[in-house]
Amino acid sequence: MLGVVCDGIWDSKSPYARFVPTSSCRPPRANHRGLRSFDARHGRVLLHHGGAYTDFIVWDPITDQRVELPSPPCYGRLKATVLCAATGVCNHLDCHRGPFIVVLMGTNGEGMFCCIYSSESGEWGKPTYGDHPGDNVEWTRSALVGNTLVFALSGYRRILKYDLGTQQMSVIGLPYVRTHMIFTDFVPIELTTLEDGRLGFARVEKSTELCLWSRGEGDDDVEGWTLCKVIDLKGLFPLVDSFDLKNCLVGFAESVCVAFVAVQGGLFTIDMKSGLMKNVSVGSDICCAVPYINFCTPALEAPSRDDGQRVGISSV
């Protein structure tokens, strides 16, 4: 993990995406005024304009190349993710310069749809529709498990699986939230891929417990989930009110099992294996953290004053 792209609290007049390094990585352009982060995967970051959810930009932090995508042929409540075009056959060690796709999942008056952009053709394909009308996709980041993308659905009570090969959609229920209250509102989740390749998700339960759930093999039912890790947030942040801890989870780094929480005016990482916590950024308005992972970090060109500092990137 070379860094994380952070978004501040929504402000339609001044949206802002900022790259925060967690290593020696220093991209040529760290700040993106007027943009928000949507996703990051396979060496690329997907950004979108603050007020227009269908205007996307794919950014390569290593080369600073930015590709503006044309508007998709469908609109609605949507979420998007960027992938290497060779997903399923590529090892993704150094594919950030190759072709990519952007998968758009959403809902409109006709139901739930998926539409895919290809960098090779420079065009969006025709949307395909699933049989799950009434379900909206949530803003939380998707997860890639094998050749399947996973999205959170309305209220964070179910998730949607989309097979990139067959283009089939299916729905899985999530386990009930562990809580001290008789009734509870929806609790946001962060989807992830675990180190062993299984699907997982994290959420805060009982107001102060950061919980990691994993998905086993078998049928697509609620019983397939296992609670595999619980971290006491109150022990890490004893001076923070429980209400603030309840809503502190803002991101999760897939495969490395690291959670991002925004508390005490800063952004912290929590290693779900060791329980160790680390402060990575200062800022009281962080509401989203999209981890950036890449395995190739060549030296970069001279600094630019346009949108952030340009410095060299060393191998990590």
C-alpha cells in the first residue's frame, strides 16, 4: 500500500481529493481540486467531478496520466470501479500502463443495470439489466473477489455480486448487526478481499467494536458469514466519545487487512491482524479513504506547482 486518496466532507462548492502517502511514494500530483475519489485498483484511481456523478477520470499516480471518460449511456443512483482489462489472467504487478475497464453499477427506472467502459475502444458498452429492481447501490467501495465484483446495497443489509464473465447478478444477505439496542439504524460496511482471497467486510458494532467478517465457501446465504476479528476501538481511542467511534470507519485496504478510521481530527490505520494503530494524516473533515496499492514505483519527473508538489518516487 503506497498511500490513500482522502475525501473531505461533502461541499459542492469545493470538492477535494488528496493523496496521502503511507510509504516513500510521492505522486507528481497529490491534490485534485473539484474531484472526489470513487475507487482505486490495479495501479489506477477513479475520480469523479463533485457535482456530476457521471463524469469520470482515471488517474495513474505513478505517471500522472489522466484519462477523461465520456458520459455513460445510463444515469441513476450508481457506483463505479476501475479494473485492469486483463482481470482473471494478469498478476497485476505492473499493469497500470495497460488497458483498463470501468464497471458502472446502478439503478434507474428500468431496474438495476451494469455498464462497462473499455479504454481500448474508448467507449461505453450497452447497459445490461438485472432482476433486482428497488435495490440501490451504496457509496461504499466495491470488492473484487476472483472474477466477481461485490457492491453494498441499500441499508447495508445485502450485497450484490456481479460476475464479470457471465454478467450475472446475485444477492447475498449480511449478518445482523451486533448491538446493545433493541432497534438499530443501518450500519455502513467496508467491503474487502481478505489475504486468502475470500470476501470479507468490516463494520463498527456495539458502537465501539471494529468487526471483520469473512465469507466461507458454499451457498449464498446469511449463515455463510463468520466473525473472525474484533478490535476494541475504545481501547485505542479512550478519549473519543462512543457516538463518534460508531461512525469512524471510512475505508479498508483489501488483501492487507488494514482499516482506516477518522477520529480525533486525523486519519488512522488499524492493522486487523496485530491491532496496531498508526496516524497517517491530519484533518477533521475526512469522510472517505480509498487505499492505493501498486507494485511498480519508478522515479518521476521534476516537480510541478500546478496541483501539488512533484517529487521523486523511490522503490518500495
